[in-house]
Amino acid sequence: MIERVNSAEDVKKLNIQEQKQLAEEIRKYILEIVSKNGGHLASNLGVVELTIALHTVFDLPKDKIVWDVGHQTYVHKILTGRKESLKTLRKLNGIAGFPKTKESETDCFNTGHSSTSISAALGMARARDIKKENNHVIAVIGDGALTGGMALEALNDAGWSKTRLTVILNDNEMSISKNIGGISMLLSKLRTKKGYTKSNISMKNKIAKIPIIGIPFVKIVQRVKRSIKQLVIPKMFFEDIGFRYLGPVDGHNIEELERMLTISKQLDGPVLIHILTKKGKGYKIAEENPDKFHAIGPFDLETGKSKKAKSKDYSEVFGDKLVELAKKNDKIVAITASMKDGTGLTKFAKEFPNRFFDIGIAEQHALGLAAGMAKEGVIPIVPIYSSFYQRAYDQIIHDIAIQNLPVVMCVDRAGVVGQDRRNTSRNFRYGIF
Ligand SMILES: Cc1ncc(C[n+]2csc(CCOP(=O)(O)OP(=O)(O)O)c2C)c(N)n1
């Protein structure tokens, strides 16, 4: 199948069995490339069916898909004429590992930093309405990225706005490590309500067309359904803030995904489709170690073992030293914005679980939190990748520096990152995410 697919138009021509076969072939293809070149593996294996369904139901570049973070776009690239060039991933002057508007008109927005997709998609949808155009705009965001303040700010605005927009929440229960926090607790409640919220749009449309009684009847039914839903799913967060919630949907079932996406096309206003996927799907070793296979260097396909022996790096030296210091001083605490392993905090988290805080992909909050702790006399240590520290400039200045608070900020992945030669002007700052 993969030989036959060179553009999204080709995907649309395949029947469902052929699309299923295509999904398996794409997984093999990505595994071959990433095991040789390195790259983001687990997230891409998790969105194969979703990406096929999106390209079947929507028409790019007229319709716009904004991929949050953008590390999960290998499948999209394969389906939009970049199958061959994906072989140059992580090579000098090779294909970008993230969406790049310069690379293809089907990449409608550059991403890299987490939690931007709903804002950008809402902006595009509002621009569409101002221009009186009629295309669809979709944001695809992970449950990890949804913990970021910018995503929550955008949900707040989008829900209220009544703007036609689809948000696909790709819930695999993982950020890079296990996703934690209040949003993750909310999603686990929604996850257990399988099948309840399947919406019967065509029936609604038929009843609404009955003269005089049709529309009032639909409204009464909707009100009753909504109050039942409130009983079954306490605090129906997304509906309460103005979204139409569809799901949860099995994110590896192409037919079901296509059905839901087609429904969402007919709805007006903001819609959120909650899909459940497995990070690393189809490659058992990655399914069992999704954090290790989030982003990985070259590895052996049979065993999953890295091809290069890992030498001690900045993060590990930092992590070891921190554990040593923390043993002597119980005021030391560590804060991470969802990057426990990447920033060398794994040992600290194991040894001092009560002094370790993973606060979600929320760099601004990390520094605000650290300021409060420092004010009260504990010693917060905050390692963050250089690129992501940008998010917290205001907190560094307004909350920490002006009050002269002793927060220890450790800048990881600063400078040139050798393994990650991207063909953009931002090569040096985008480390291995
Ligand atoms: C501002 C910012 N902080 C940290 C990261 C590093 N990062 C990249 S992907 C990721 C986890 C994303 O999880 P999720 O959105 O659930 O997507 P998944 O990989 O699980 O599909 C993190 C923390 C980032 N890209 N941007």
C-alpha cells in the first residue's frame, strides 16, 4: 500500500481494509528509519490511524491541521509526498522533524514548543470567518501538551467564542513520562465512560426539520441528555466551558475515527474529540517503554537497545550532584516541567519523592512556584532546556529577580546540539525535545 500512496488524494482512494494495511506498513517504515537515524518514535507510532483518518476526511491544504509540539508528524509527512525525504531525518540538511511551512503547503503552522496549537488554530478559524471562507481548522493536541497554560488559555477563549473549530485530544496517558496532575485525573474519569457520548447527529438533524415541534424537541432532549451526562460524568469540564465533547474514541480504529471526524465537520462551534491511543503502538518494546522511545538515537530493532553507548552528560552530572547535595540539605527541592528524565532528575525523584515536583508542561508555573518556595526559605532547583526557558522570562524577572529570590535555574541543552541538525534557523536552540 505504501508504494501506492504519494499524496493525501491517494489515501482517500483506499478502502478501509487497505487503509488498515497501510497503517501497518507505515509503522514498519517509520521503525526502519528511526532505528537507523534516531527520532521521535513512540508518539508517531501512536498517531498512524489518526493521521490516515484526518487525511481521508479533510482536504489539505484548504483545511488546516495544527499539530501541537509537532514531533508526531512523520506519518503526515509520509502521506503528503515526503516519504522518501523522511529517510534524511536527523541528517545534515535533511527533512525537519517538525512541521515546517517552508517544506510543504500541507504544514500550515510551525510548531516545536508545546501547547500552542489551540491558539493558532483558533486564530486561523477566526481569520477564516472574517474572510468569509469555509474551510475546517483542526488542532491535534496531546494530553501532555494540554497541561500547558497556553493551551488552557486557548480553550477558555475558544469555548466561549462559538467559533467553528475542532480540537482533537490525543490521550495516551503520557507526556514524555507518565502524565500527572488535575487534567490527567479529569481525563481518566472521562476515559472510563466509553461509548456513552456517541452523538447521533443525523437523527438530531432529521428531528430538527419537523415543522414547529422539531427544534424545541431537540432542545429538550439535549437538555435532558446534558443533565444525565452531568450525573454520569461528574464535572463535564469541556462541555461546561463551551465545547461539544465527542468520545472517547478508540484512536486505533480508523473507521470510528473517520466517523467522528465526519460528524465534527457538520457541527458548528468548537468541538473536542477525545481519542485514546497507545504510545509506541505496534512495536512492543516501545509500548512497554514509551518514555525511553519518545525520542531516541539509533537503536537495534530486535532488542530495542541503543547503538551508541551513552556517555555521562551534563544532565546526569547535574542529577548526581543534586542527589549528593540534597542528602546533606533537606531544604533542597527539585521542580520539572514534564522533563524528569531529560533533565537528569530521575534519581532525585526516586530518592526524594516528597521533594520532587513534576508540574506538567508549564514552565511559567514552574518558576512562579519556585519563587513562592524560595520566599518561604526552601531551595528550589529548576532545570529546564534552554529553549523552553523562554516561556518563563516574565516569571524570572517579575517574580524572582526583582524580589531577589534565591532560585537555582539550571539551563539544560544550551548551545549547539550536535545530534539534531535541523534545516531551520533555530537549529541551535531546538535540542532533542
Ligand atoms: C514548552 C515545551 N516544554 C517542553 C517540551 C518537551 N516536550 C516535547 S513533547 C513533550 C510531551 C508531550 O506529550 P503529549 O502532548 O501528550 O504528546 P505525546 O508525545 O504523548 O503524543 C514534552 C514535554 C516542549 N516541546 N515544549
